[in-house]
Amino acid sequence: MGGRRLSLNWIGAVPFLVYVAVFLLLPTSIITAGAFLKGDGSATLSNFQDLSRPYVISATVNSILLSALTAIVGASFGALLAYAIATGNPQGLLRRVVVSAAGVLAQFGGVTLAFAFLASIGPAGLVTILAKQYGINVYAGGFWIYDIRGLELVYLYFQIPLMVLVFLPAVDGIKPQWREAAESLGGTTWHYWRYVAGPLLAPAFLGCTLLLFANSFSAYATANALINQGGIILPQQIANALSSEVGLHEPGFAKAMAVTMIVIVVMVTVLYSLLQRRTSKWLQ
Amino acid sequence: MAAVTQSFQRTRRQKLQVFRAVIFVVAGLFFLVPLFAMFEFTTRGRLLTDPRSLDAWKSIATYPDLIAAIVASVELAAITSFAMLVLLVPTMVWVRLRLRRLNRIIEFICLLPLTIPAIVLVVGLVPMYQWMGINFSDSILTLAFAYVVLVLPYCYRALDAGLSAIDVKTLSEAARSLGASWFTVMVQVIVPNISSAILNACFLSVALVLGEYTIAQNLLYNNLQVEIALLGRANAGVSIAVSAASLLFAFVLLVLLSLFNRGRGRLRLDDLKQVMRTERG
């Protein structure tokens, strides 16, 4: 049972460890190291200086605004929906249907989602045509579906169900006795929300909003299927810098943008898990 | 006083019911209209006044690139599921038997891809695939290498749930003491006991691989989703029909998954949340 046995035991985990080292850790190291390298392999910070190019700044700002807006709107409506579910029969059919639908819809992304919206509110979409019959021109203000305003609408389609899934446990954790207690002490509905339920749900709400932010910040497929040229959000700029078709092939720069994205996503995720820990204290 | 409280509570309940009804109707419209519109769009005739037709669905077969992409994606789904099982199941069993200390590390590694957006991961994969294209193979099927990493978190959770439900140690010790080889232990003792977890992991990998766009597109491979997006620029009807078909297929997979998963709804919900994050990539 000595050292020989120990080394034999380790062999069993080697194939797995080698595989993740090659296909997960190696690409990650290529990104982090490559962000600090010039084309000829010498060390540089110029890739990060390039982040101040006007089109990169505007793509980053777009990405942050898009993610923040869809996170806040998605979280607000998702929270209302979660509350509407939680106040119903816990074993009811409605709840089961809505929760499983949220599970399916939250994973409904990518190319298909973009097409579903083009089919409904695109220039030849069902809603657009119906609205025209009632004299309403959906596109009076320009073809907004093909720019950031279109993304804002489309992203809500996966943000709201995600919010329902992650926020529902917190809403379920609210006990009716707390409301009764507030009422027996003479509190109104406003008092109850302001001083009891609101402060209790706030960390969970904030945490879930952050999760939604990270979720749309890293989304690429839907945006690229909807808006095929240009790079209005950061993930598209990364793809542009990777591709040689546009004549902008800049791998080092792509890596610097990728590092920026990792930093933002990791910060948001860490904040989320801190807030989540705070919520779980009273959820038990 | 009691009567006042009662009527107070009744108005509150009525208000709550109105609120719930409004929320459910608004949400229902927002989420069902795009789904309905997809099927409406694919059954349109040439002109809006023309009768409904299934031309878009029928002409799917007339696009050889599309067929090739469908075949490639299905092959990738099969290869990825198989490779994932071969890599993950023996390792997870071995770690449970002999290397308990490594358990947390393996879990951490498996969940790591969740925090790396696909568009970021692909930046690191580009030089590797360039090298592989020159020295090994530039077939679209090499995407399976990356996809195995992509499905790790979901499959790890599914398999972990299965393995936690059985006593791996006792089972394999019993089999070994009766003279079974490690291979026999794995194939005839462990695998049959976690078959539903294995099925789950496979379903999740298939759904994920069929929906994957970001990695394939940036590595310049035309898988199903990339081809659908390209086709959408030429013929919206057909590409929306294929999207609707792939959506239906994914939906059938998820329903099957939930059937196999009865009574373990929690796990399924978790998996779905995870899948969606990667699929959007």
C-alpha cells in the first residue's frame, strides 16, 4: 500500500486530466498569454491599448447597456411572473406548466430565436402584417429589429424565463405568516413590502439581475443571426478580429477583448454568488 | 372589526387575482406569438393572398448544403455523446473508488466551462484548430473535441446524480471479489445501474450540439445552425422551417428527458438552465 499503489491510482484519472488540459486549459492559456503578445511573439500591452479604439468602446458600451437593460427589464417582469406563480396553487397545473415552459424557453436561444422574432415582428412578420391592417406601421421609426433595439426585445425572450427559474425559490421562501404578522401589528400592504418582503427579496433580486446581465453579456449567436454585418456588440467585435474575411485579422487584439469579457463575467458571477449566499441564509 | 378585516382581505385577494391574470396573459402573448409566427411563416404561399402551402418544408431536401450540415451535426452529436461517456464515466467511477481527494477538483474542472462564454473559448481554439487542420485533420467532425468540453458541466451533473444514487464501492468490490475484470465491472455492473443518468447526459449533449453555433461559425465550419443562418439570408421560409424542425426535435428530446426523470424534477430544471446558457453562446 505504499507509493507504488498511489501512483497507480493516479493513472486512472490521467486520460481525463490530459483531455481537459488540452481542450480547456490550453485554449484559456492561449487567450491570456496571447493577449500580452505581439504578432512576432514579443511581449506588449498594445493589444489592451487598442481597446480604446472608438468602435471597440462603442461596442463595449452597447454590450453593457444592452445587458443592463435586458437584465433590469427581464428581472422586473420575471419577478412579477414569479410572484404570480408563487401566489397560486403550489401543486396546480398552471404552476407546473409555467415552470416547465420557463425551463424550455430559457434555453431557447441562438439562431432559432432570431428567426422566431423575424417571423413575428420582422418586416414581413405576422404581427407587422396584422398591425398594418389596423393602420399601425411597426417600422415607422426605421428597421429597429436589425439594430440594438431589436436585440433588446429578442433577449427578453430568454431573460424573463431565466429570471423565473432563478428567482422563484426566493419568492417561494416568503412565508404568509410574515404578512399576517405585519398586519396584526397594523402594517399596510405598503409597509409589508417596504419593510419586510422588499428587504428580504432585495439581495436575491439583485443577484439574479447580475446573473441575467452575465447571461446576455456573453450571448453571441442570436445577435449574429439577427444582425449579420458589423459589430455592434463586443462578442461580434471579437468574432470580427478573429476572422480574416474582413481584412482585420488581429488575433492578439481578439484575445485582449476576450480577457476583458472574462474579467467582467467573472466579477459579475462572484458578486452573484455572494448575494446568493446571503439569500440562502434565510431561505432554509 | 373581524368583518372589516375580512372584506379588506377579500378586496386584496381580488386585486391579486386581477394582477395574476394580467401577468399571465401578457407573458402568454409574448412567449407564444413568436412560436406560432414561425409555423405561420413557413406555411405561407408565394404571395400573402395565396393559400397555405408546405413548400418551404418540402424544399428542405433540395438544399444539399443543408442536408450535409444536418448530417454533420447529427454525427457530431453522436461522437460527442460517445466520447463524453468514455471520458467521464470511468474517471468519475475511478475517482469515487480510489481517488476521493480528487473529487472536488474534477467537479471544479467540469463546471469551469460554464464561466467561460463560448465566444471567448473559441478565441483560444482558433490557433489550435489551425494547427490541427494542418497536422491532423480539418474535417468538421474535429469540432467534437471542443464540444466534449462544452457538454462537460451538464453531463457531469447528470452522471454525478446517477452515481450518487448507487453504492459504487460495494458493487465493484463485490464484482471484483467474484473475479470480474475492471472492464467487466464497468460495462456489466456500473453502466447498467446508472443507465438513466447516462441517457440524460446523452440527451443533453445531443440537444446542445444540435443547437451550437458560436464555435462552429468562428472556426469556419458549417454545422446545422451556421447553415440555417446562412440560408436565412437567401430563403427565409426554408431556414425558418428548419429552425422550427430543430426546435421541435429539441422539444421532443426534452419531453423524453422529463419522462425518464420523473420525480427528479430539480435536476432537470438545473440542467436546462445550464444548457440554455451554453446554447446561446
